[in-house]
Amino acid sequence: MRIFITGISGFIGRHLAEALAASGHRVVGAGGRQSPDGFGGGDITYIAADTTRPGPWQEEAARADVIVNLAGRTIARRWTRAYKKELHDSRIETTRQVVAAMRPDGRQVLLSASATGYYGDGGEAVLTEDSPPGTGFLADLAVEWERTAQIIAESGAQVCRMRFGVVLGPDGGALAEMLPVFRRGLGGPLGGGRQWFSWIHLQDLVDAILFLITEDIAGPVNLTAPEPVQQGDMARTLARRLGKPAVVPAPAPLLRLGLGEMATALLASQRVVPQRLMAANFNFRFPNIQSALSALVG
């Protein structure tokens, strides 16, 4: 198949593109970098483009059998008013341009990223794809993100809205931010440490996207591991893998002081389970945090 990826130069996009090419697909993608080092060539074609705006990249999107929409600035920064606009536009405007590029015949498939931020702070509740949206900036952003992608379904296109948990991988994402702190013995629980942390190993995420490309699944799909973990347990498990203590907590008031509104994302409790993937018999290589960190942290 011919597959187009927005955000192809990002942490997830690069790994997904390589896996798709290795599986025999023809991959074309757009990213904001002019020339990512060591990327492209062979069965992967890279286009440098601002996907929040119309451009020639849309012609490639229109030719694709499947579009995987991954574009979006990282939330792991202080949310100033200007940066919140970047978070919004990188997601909503890109998705709007993707939908505008798609053919009206309804024969394309759109896999569009969203996030478990959709659920807001769920406390102890188990959150499935049927759970309602929460409140707050990230929840509102995810709702608008998904609504924008869903527009193309009116033409008959298959639209899958992928709600990503925190992605743990060997060369980027959340783990890359955490490891330097924990290796210095300065890691510990965030806030009270009892909030639920919904995560997924990068390999399972890539496998799940390949699975969704070949399966007839539309609507929301949680891309999280089947066993969410409380944040304090996550911190202790990581510290044990590194042979370090996990006794330096980051109290909620200190996080709010240092990170501002972004701290709400770290302190929210999200006990998300991938109900639809499990019902479709998707096989997780890393179903629990112990197996994931054993593979990622030598």
C-alpha cells in the first residue's frame, strides 16, 4: 500500500515509517525539518512542509491508500499563551489540511492521532473508548482534534481516532526525559504518586498502528498497554532497573510552580485500558511496566 504520514520526522513517525517500509509499503511523509539526519531514501520519501498550511504535500496525501496523521507539537513544555496556540494549530490545522487533501470517493483510510488527555483527570475510574471526555485544556484540545478528523467520515472514509498514552521508547519521548534524573538518583513520584499512568511501549504502538491499517476498525481506539500503573509504582520500577533509589518526590505545588498549567498533565490520573484492541485480539509484546522497562533499560 501507499501510506502517507504527517509528523514523519518525529519520535513516533520515524519508527513507524521504517516499520512500514520494512513490511513492504511505500511510505511518503511530511515533517517540519528540512533534512532529518539519516532518514529517507529507499521506500521512504520525505517532504519538508508546514502541514498547518495548504501545499504540494497534499497532492501526495491524496494519492495515498492510508494516511497516518501524527503531527503535533510536544506538550512537554511550559504552556504559555503563545505555545498553547502552537499546540492547537499543529494538531487542528494540520488535521484540517489533511481532511481537505483527502479524496471525496471515501476509499482512503485515515488513522489520526489523539491522546488519552481526552479523558481529563479520571481519578480511579477505568477509562475505555466509551468513556466520556473530561475537562481542561488537553481534553478540549483532543475533542476538537478528533472532531476535525471525523469530518471526512461523511464521505464514507474509514476514520480511526488513536488515543495515545505516554509512549516509552529507547531513543526519545518521556523516557528520555526521565532517565537522566533517575540515573542521578534524583527520581521519585510526582505529586502523591497515586495517580494512574497510562503508557505504551513504542514497539507495541508501532505494531498497533500496523494492525489498525490492516483491520476494519473505525472510531476511537486507546493505544495504551493493558495494565496501567500508578505513577509512584512506575517511578520505583524504573529506579530498581537502574539500581537507584526513588525517594525524591516532586510535590504537586512545586510542579505547578515550575511548570505552570502543564503540571496538570503530570498530575492527572488516567486509568485507560485498550478495550477495542484487546477485543480485536491484538497481541501486546509488553503488557506491563516491568516487561517494558526490562526491555528498554538494560
